[in-house]
Amino acid sequence: MTDSFDNVIIGAGPGGYVAAIRSAQLGFSTAIVEKRDTLGGTCLNIGCIPSKALLDSSEHYFRVAHELRDHGIHTEGLSLDLAAMMSRKQAVVAKLTVGVSTLLDQNGVAVFHGSASVPEAGRVRIEQKEPLDLKARNIVLAMGSVPSELPVVPVDGSRVVTSTEALEFQSVPKRLIVVGGGAIGLEMASVWARLGSEVTIVELMDTILPGWDVQSTRTILRSLKKLGIDVRTATQVTGCDTKSRTSTIETVDADGHVEKFAAERVIVAVGRKPYGLEDLKHLAIKIEDGRINVDGRFETNVRGIFAIGDLIAGPMLAHKAEEDGIACIEAIAGKPVHVDYGIVPSVVYTWPEVASVGSTEEELAERGIDYAKGSFPFAANGRALAAGEADGFVKVLSDSGSDRILGAHIVGPNASALISELVAVMAFGGSSEDLGRLVHAHPTLPEAIREAGLSVLGRAIHATPKL
């Protein structure tokens, strides 16, 4: 059996399903193929959404246990029902995956479930009980990514796991080791530390969140330590022993000091890698630095085959994949497209949150760009103080000559939402002066953004003058 479509998208994650919807909106006959029984990809099923559900639940638990007394609220007999927490998390996932299915159906997208392959340009094979071939004028590869592996710490899915399994623990580990101090590692460490685990993070680089704003990483490091998390940076994992009742990892630090850590569970969170590239070798699709090479229209060197999201260059982020998906389909439709990866925000959902867009101070200095800096602490923001969320700051970096904003970094409450204002201003080529002239409601957290913009110009109103 063979069906024909204008566009066939392989992978129903954020990049794939958004591409499919945009394709249908533009009048293309569209199909999408997903190997899972549910839609939404890694993000909705085993990544962004379930992890944030657990982060929020664990934050509520921690606040009740440790912070409500400061608000005059006393609780007795507090207990944790982890099964209920997991059930709620799964209900959130189910609601959103069903929502994606509904969106695709309402837009007239044909959905196929099964493992997809591309025997040749213009044809997609779906492995089902009865294999099915789809003909396509264009094929969009949107398979996403999977956790990277660490040979010295082999994952067994039980005692040594990835973030996928860490979202399904049926009990709180007494001791937990997280290998990797990036976004995923810090978020998983935060969840289980709040729920009572003794957590150790081991990071190969000399800082957590390598490549992020240094001031931000230092602030987050302090917050992790306040949670009781033991953070070991500049430390290499050299082995893992799972023969006894506990798993033991062996490490060596920058000074050559060897140390062993034992725990019930080990989470390996050392990044992600594109999925399915090995299955494309027969097509001779060009791959550079482990990513599919595409042109400005997201087309590979094989005519009619496109690639988006985690498969191609750029940050491995769901919202970046969505932008790729829209731009790719619009390029197929002959529309002018451009995705500015320089203003794609990044967020780590620790507590406080940390968010970033554009360049860091370190990057600007390395490139020899003359910049001005302004910052404002949440400790001087009325809304943050009223909420008991005074940790962190907003930092704005602008070009010394033009005042155009080159980067912004936020550590603090709701940083994931606050960063959007800075993204919007940067998208329109805005300046710190523009930030300073935007009227913000009072008292609100975004007032800190305005003050940081004014700080660049030496005009912050609520900052203590340097005498």
C-alpha cells in the first residue's frame, strides 16, 4: 500500500508536529510518522514536560517543609506521597500528548505510528504489521535526540539510569549520584534533593553549566549547596561498580585525588546526541560534527530531504526545534525564512531559575567586543521580597557604542518567563535605553529588567549609589 503526500515529517516531537501543522496551514497534503504510541516526542513524553511537573511538585513539597513558617503558616504531619506525585506528572503528560493528537487531526494531518526509514529520496517506509510506503515530494527529518552515553558508566536502566528512568523512580533514593552538571543534571538533582535524597553532582568541567554566564553559575552553585547538594567540579568519572547492593563510582579530580562515591542510584546526564543518523548512511547525507548539514532552507545535500531541530546545528532545545520546523516548511513553500539562533533563550529550571539569551561577558571579551554592563538584584525588588524570592539578579550587556543589547542573563524567580521581554527587545534591535523607557507595573518582578537596563547607563533608580 502506498499513499502520496506533499510533505512527510518523521518524528512528532516539538519540531516535527509544529512543522506538520504549519505544512497543513499552507495547504500541503501532510503526513507525520512517530515511532511512539503517543505524540509529542521526547519533550512531552520523557523530557521537558514530565521533568517540569516533578520540579514544580518537589518545589511545593520543599516550600511546605522548609519555608512556609516564615509566612506564618505552620504545618504538622507533612508526608510525601510519591506515587500520587508521579500520577499527577503522568496526567499532565497525557493531557498534552492528547492535545497534540487533536491539533494534528483538526489540521488534517495524517498520522502514522511505526518505525520510519527513508530508502530513497521521495519515499518513507513505515514498519508496521504490514509495512507501508509513503510517497513524498519532501521529507522532513525531525527525529530529535537521545541521551549521550558514558562508556565508563554503562546504563542498565535500573541502578544506573538516564533522565528518562529518573522521572519514574518509585521511591526516593537515600543517596543519589548525578554524573553531569548541565541543565538536565541540575534539574534531576534538584528534584530528588528536595524530596530527601543525599545528592552528589560530578562534573568534568571546572564549573557547572559550562559556557553559561559565570556570575549566573556561581549563584546557582550557591543555591544547590543550600539544598544540601554536594557539587564536585573538575572531576572525572573513571569507573562504576554495580556488583554490590549499592553502585559505586570512582572519580579523579584535577589534582589527581581519587575518590569513590556510593549510592542507590546513578543518573548519567552528560548531554544528548542526534537520533537515527546511522540509518541515513545509505543516502550519503552530509554530516558535520555529528549533525546533519543543511542549507539556509533546511535542505540537506540530497534534494527533497530536509532536517530540523536536534539533528542540525544549534542548541538542542524544543523551542528552537519549533522555529526550525516552521521555517523549514515556509522555505518549502517558497517564503523567505530566517531563524536567528543568537536570540534563542536557554533556561535551567533550578530554584531559583536561570535564563540566558545572547552573549555572555566571557564571550564578548574573547571576541574583543567593547561592551557595557548593568545589573540589578532581586533583593532590591519589592515583589521579589514580598514573595520571599530575593536571590539572584538581572544582567544586561550592551554594545558600548550603539547601546544595542548583546546579551542578558537572569537568575531569580520566574526567570524562564522574564527572559522573554529581553528576547523581544533584542529581536527588534533594541537597546538598554529602550528597556529603561518601558513602563512596568509596580510591584512586579519585571521592574528588575528595567532597572538593569538603566544600570547600563548609570541611571538605575533603586540601586544604591557607589560612593
